[in-house]
Amino acid sequence: MAGQAEQAHDHKGNQAGPVLPGPGLGRPGGGPARFRGPVIKPKNFKGTLKRLWQYFGRERKVLSIIFAFIVIDSAVTLLAPYMIGKAVDAMSLHGSKVDFGILEWMIFILIGAYLADALLTFLQGWLMAGVSQRIVKSLRNHLFQKLQKLPVAFFDTRTHGELMSRLSNDIDNVSNTISQSTTQLMSGAIVIVGALIMMLILSPILTLASLCTVPLVFLLTRTIARKTSILFKNQQVQLGKLNGHIEETISGLQVVKAFNHEEKAIEEFEEVNKELREVGLKAQIWTGFLMPIMNVINNLCFTVVAVVGGILAVKSIITVGVIASFLTYSRQFVRPLNDLANIFNILQSGVAGAERVFEIVDEQEEPADVPGAVPLEAPKGHVIFDNVSFGYRPDVPILKNVSFEASDGTSTALVGPTGAGKTTIVNLLTRFYDVTEGRILIDGRDIREYTRDSLRRSFGFVLQDTYLFSGTIKENIKYGNPEASDAEVIAAARMANADVFINRLPKHYDTLLSENGGNLSQGQRQLLAIARVILAKPALLILDEATSSIDTRTELHIQDALLSIMKDHTTFIIAHRLNTIRDADTIMVIDHGEIIEKGSHDALMAEQGRYYNMFFNQFKNVEGALD
């Protein structure tokens, strides 16, 4: 019956949750408008929406076609109730006789209207899906390209999870908003205006009678939305705690088991899960109030229209067919109003997601190369630090007037306590950061006068925390030189002493690696990273604890390989295991951002200063190490 409220069901017929009532034909988007919980509101709604609209501008032609379909579909939607009224009147115009001619025409028109509505709805969804995915693809590409251009300092101050969330969750939120809201906003607005016009044409008196329930609908939605927004927000907080606990427990499962902490972990999980259940139950109960009360309001509207319409029909002011048409129009009018309120919430969430994406897009990129910058070609690797000072924060200096020279082909080791400034020297040398004062020269020219791309191509890195990409072992080694031949890859692996374990694998160099080489040991991953650098053949090498994750036996084998490639390269070595740098040409002891000692191993040992104490404390229990 027209006055009965609807209940949403899934494809299996199970109740899917409360929806706002309304007829299927002409429903914006062709689906139920769900009552949503918390809405994350953007800080600058208009500004972000305006920027997002620029992406829509590239889809003007398709959007014009979609809008045309929406207008036609809305017209068909508004035509159907009128035809129903005519069909009802055809059965009562001539007393007990039925005008089958008119009735047949109305039935054929209605069938055509429903088929046209189905086709137009399908075409709208199909075209809008394409628009949505193209816009999101462009937005995702823009964001990913931006991430490649941001300085290292940006990533040092943000967690990877946060950036991944913006690249995936926030953009998916934008995608869902575009696909769900765009057509619904346009069709909903047209249907509301069209239904109101048709109601006024059919009966101004019935229109006034039906509009008396509209304030009740808004009041109900507003009241429940205020209450549930708090509950759903708390639910999301508890859900975040639960997910965090699960992730933390699973990631540290070995530690949990090692300390017999299983029961404690279960208790903590049950406590968080209980809190989530309690707040979720309250949120669902309040949400559940919507549908029954909405049914009451709709039935009240139905009763008012039926009573007033019956009185008008008895007085021959309107016909029964007009009442039938009017009931459908009144539902078409109320349903989009509720839908638009929910769509606005969806739109706010989507715009908030877009705003988070644009925050990254607006971040300052690495400074452009200075005018007249030249490429660093055939570098020899002669490095000079000339009175260099630097701080990641202006008020906290890290390096203080550091000066030293590294001749081409020499090796320089940087040792000292954690936080002394060793890694900072490397970051400045590669221009991940620029010096605050002083200058750094390579081959007699300030590194800021070189193009950043050519400068970094001159360096090869072997870091303590190596990273391998998903793909084959061969592809990971070739990351250092994509143009290298298979023979060169194998030669680099042999030089790094990685060839032995690679040939033990089932598919050798074609063995697929899981994320970050999870199916290899840390030492094996380090060997592949060293092979990758060997293949790149850089002029300058940076070894940041390059052998820290390799066992002593493997380390002895790899030292020869490192020494052989270091002969022809300017090398900077950051090390805490001092036995790995005994053969370095120069050892610099860094502390509190200053070079406090500098010289060869033998010279520094003879001085019996800081380096001597560090070496003695590290190897005092190892027989022969101090000889």
C-alpha cells in the first residue's frame, strides 16, 4: 500500500537496517538512503569543494549527458503517478463501467515509464562510475606524484600509516562520495521541485495538508542525528583501540608468547571489545528509533491526505484518481528531502577526505635547482665540508662549524654516540637537507650548484634498515641499474657474496620476494642491498651500518668485497662496530655535532683519546682485538 513504510533488505531478504521510506521509481541513486553515523566535517568546505570541482571540469561532456539522463528520468518519474491517477479514474468515470481503452493506454505508458526508469538509472550509474573512477585516478596520481617530490624532512615528521591512509582511505572516501552523491543531488533536487509543482497542480489544499509533516521529518532527523553522532564517534574511537590492540598483539606475537602473556592479552582484548559492544549497542538502538518513528510520521501524512482527500472527493472537488496520484507525489516529495540530508552528510565526509588529500598536495616541494645549475658529470668524489652548521630546528643546532676534507677514492668513517650528528652529515652531503651555514663542495663546486638529480645519482647507499621491493631477486638487484644485463647482475651478486644463497633458492635469481623480502633473513636482505649498490657503480658510497645485520662469518667474506669497491670510490662509513672501520683512511669521532678527533685507526689509538676508549671498551674482552 502506498502509505505503508518500507524496510530495507539485502539481496537475501535479510533486514539491512533502517532507511528513509519512499517509492522505488525515481529514488535518487536507485537505492535506499541510509541513516549515517558520525560525519567528519571539513575545515574549509567551500574552498575544498571548489578545488574538487576542477577535477569534474575535465568530465564536462559526460556530466552533461548524465544530467540530460537525470532530467529525462525525473520527468518519467513525475509522469508515472499522474498515469496511475488516470488509470484509477478510468475505472470509475462511467459508473460501473470501466474505460478499458484509457486503462490499457495507462498500463502501457506505466510499463514504458518503469522500463525507461530502469534503463536511465542503469546508464546514469554506469556513466557516473566511469566519471568517479577517472576523477579518483587523477587525484590519486596527483597525490602520488606529489609524494615523490616532497623532501625527506616531510616524511621524517609523519608516520607511514598516516600517509597511506590519505592515499587509500581518504581517496576511497572521495570516490564513494562522487559516485553516490552527484547523481542523487541532481535528481533529488529536480524530483522535489517537480513533485511539489505536480502536487500544487493537482490540489493546493492537499499540498498544504501533506506539508504539515515535513517539519516533523526534519525535527526527527536532526534530534536522532545529534544523539547518534556522539555515540558513533565514541564507537569509532573504541573500534580504533580494538584494531590497534589486535595489530599490536599480532605483530608482537612472538614477544607475547615468549613472556607467557597470552592470558593478559586476552583479558585486555575482552575489555576493549566489551567497551566497543556497549557503545555500539547504544548507537544502534538510537539509530533503530528512526524507522518506527518515521513510519508513524508517514502514516500520519497518509492519514491526513486520505481524510482531506476523501472529504474533497465526496464534495466532487477532486477525483479518487487525483488522491491516488497525490499520495505518490507526496512520498516522492518527502523521500528526497530526507535523502538530501543524508547525502549532505556523505558529501561532507567526502570533502573532508579531499581536504586531507589537498593538505599533502599543498605541501612545499623540494626547492628547485638554482638557476644555472649544472649536472654532476663523471664525479671524482673529492668532498669538502667548509664550516658547516645545521639544525633540523632553528633553535636546536645539530652540527656546529664542521670542516673536513675527503679526497677522491678515500674512505672516511664516522663514529660516535647516537645523536652525535653522523647521519646528519650524510643527509647534508646528499642534499636531503640543505646546510644552514657554510658550504659543501664536491669536485670543487658547491653541491647546491649541481642539479639535485645528478648529485644523488652519484651516490650509492647501503643502509642499516635495507628495503626490498615485491618482485624477483633479479629485479631488486637491478633497481640499482635497470639497464644492467643478467651477467652484470650475477657478477654484482657474487661480489657481494650473495650468489651463494641465491643459487640455493628454488628459482635462483627469479625467486619472488614477499613484501620487503620477508621470506629472506635480515642478513640476506642486506647482501642484496649491497649487490644493488655494486651494480649501480656510484662515484661515492655511503655505508650506514652496512654489515650490522650480518653474522660474523659472512661479515668477514663481505669485507673483502667492500674493500675492493671502496678502492675506487669515495666512501663514507657510519659504524658502531669499530672493527669494521680499522682500514678506513680517516676516522672522525663526532660528538655533540663537532669533530673531536680525526685520523687513522693507528694514529687515534696512539693518542689514547676518545676513540681509544671506545675501542678498548668494545673489545676489552676479545683476545687479540687490541693488538
